[in-house]
Amino acid sequence: MKKVFLLIAIVSISLAAMSQKGKVTSALSYIEQGTLDKAKDAIDQALVDEKSKDWPNTYFAKGKLCQAAYESDNAKYKAFYTDPLQEAYTSFEKAMELDPKGGIKKKIITNMIYNSLASNLFSQGSAKFEAKDYGGALKSFETQIKITESDKYAGVVDTGMYYNAGLAAVNSKKYNEAIKYFEKCAEMKYLGITPYYQIYESYLGIGDTTKAESVLTGLPKLFPDDKTITLQLIDLYLKSNKFEEAQKYIAVAKETDPNNYSLYYAAGIMYLNQLKFDQAITELSKSVELNPEVFDTQYGLGAAYINKAAEMFTKANDIMDVKQYSAAIDTANTVYAKALPYMEKAHSLNPDDIYSMRSLQELYYRLKQTDKYNAIKALLEAKDKK
């Protein structure tokens, strides 16, 4: 009798195990049929049962369910998991970890499951990026990268995924991660010079201007015919207040592009910031000559004349002789008058700019143009009331 009871016990245990594994098999069928709620119930039970919770197929089935939930149009199914694609990837990886014989891995490769999962992750990452969820986008793109770099992915690696991850990292202010991905793009020669500029901007993002500069100064050897490198160097030196270096590259840029008004504008503003008003006026006058329809240039030239005149007034106050003082004041007012047409043009180009309006108010007052003074004063008062 003891042998009979023992046999019955063994059969009972086997049947229990088969029962739980049968739930997993049923779950896979439910997934194929699209009844994901029944599939989830079966998998949830299998995941807590001692006889099936460590069975590789249990996690394989969960991975399939998670991916199907993401792809479903049913809001109820989509709500099964907070991040179904990440859950799917984790589940598939767990299934392969529990299957040393490699049956699950073979199934994933043969059925190109990781290919479809990588495609899903790209779609999810793109949607999150458009929604400005840059952290979520980065997570999706990073998982896509892990998948496509693995030996379970049956296809060609998409180099664009590294660039996507880099952009998501930049927008998440995770600059070190961004540098890593953009360096991969540069290594793969993806998009030419563009990844290098992204690396440069990322170094600026973490405040490392030395490395940012080294990236740019190394580019002429790699891209000898690219004129944008000089402009980027000018931008860097302007941001770093390295005016001598900036002027050097502006001079180089002028030689190859002498009609670029923005180069003269940049040089003029640098001189203006250094209180070198005559040099600023020369550069900004050339910029206005090349393109008279730019607010910033017109305003900058007007400001250069105003600041020069203000400095002349300050110096005039030190003159003790009445006639000499009066002559110095008249000369300063002449310089103020030179500012007027440029400030008026700036105001016409951007009528809502408060700074050009205040500059005009001061000029009209100094130059005793009462009607224009009253008109601009009324505009300013109306703005203050808003």
C-alpha cells in the first residue's frame, strides 16, 4: 500500500505543476486571440505559484503580454503596466536568464521579437520626445540601443538611434550621457559635422569651456572646407568674453564672407562691451550698410553713439573753463544727434521694444524735439498702464 500512496503523491505533484504551466500556455493562446485580460489573470497566477514562478516560459509569456498591451488600442489593456515596453524587455531578459539551454533565446531570435520590440521603443521614444517628456524618451531610446546591440537582434543597427538618445539627453540636461551618444555618432560618421557641434554644446552645458573649445579647434582638420566652424568659434569666444580670440576669427570669416552683416555686428557689439565706441561705430555702421533692416544692428549703432556721447558729457564736467565746457557739451550733443536716426529706425522695426523707446525719449529731450518727446512719452506711459 505504501508504494501505491507514494505513486499517487508523485502523480499529484506532477499534475499540479502541469496545471500551473498550463496557465502559461493558455495565456499565450489568449494573447494570440487578443483577450489580454484573461492572459494577464493566468500569468499573474503563474508568477506567484512556487511551481511556475521560476519557469522561463512564464516570463516569456509576460513579455509577450506587455508588448501586446502596448500595441493594443484598448485603454484597459494599455493600463496593465506603467511602462509596458520596459517591462517586456525585463521579462524577456529574465526568461533567458532562467533558461540555460537557450530555448527562449532561440525563440526570440527566430520570431524576431526583439526587432519588433526595438521598433516599439523607437515609436514610444519619439512620442515622448514630441510630448517634451525627454527623460522618458531617453529611457526608451536607451533600451532600444541595448536591444539592437545585443545578439538577440536580427538586423542592421540603426545609427540614428544614438543621435535620438543624444538629443533626448541634451534636453534632459544629462550632458555626459549626451556626449557619449554623440561621440558614437561621430565615430560612425553619422550626420557629418553635426554630432561634433552637439558634443561642443554639451560641454558648454556642463560648463567645461576648455573641452568645448578643444572640440571646435580640432574640427578644421576633419572638415577643412566647412565655414561654419569659424562661426562656432566666434560664438564660443563671445560667450567666454575672450574678445581678442573672437576678433581674430571674425577677421578670418570676413575674408571668406565679406558681405555677412552679422560678422560686423558681432565685432561691433564686442567693441561696445569693451567701451571702445569708435571701433564699435565703425563695425556697426558697416553692418547697417550691408543690411539696414535688422533691429539689433540699428539699436546697437544708436547705443554706441549714445554711450560715446555720455562719456563725452562726463569728461566735459571736468572742464573748468566755461567756453571750453560749452564747446565740449555742443560736441557731445552732436554725437547724440547721430544716434537719433538709428534709434528711430530700430523703433520702426520693433515698435514694442521698450529700450529703444526709452532711448528715443532721452534723445528727444536732449535735442529739444518737444513734439516727438511728448509722443514717445505717451507711448511709454500707455505701456506702463498695461
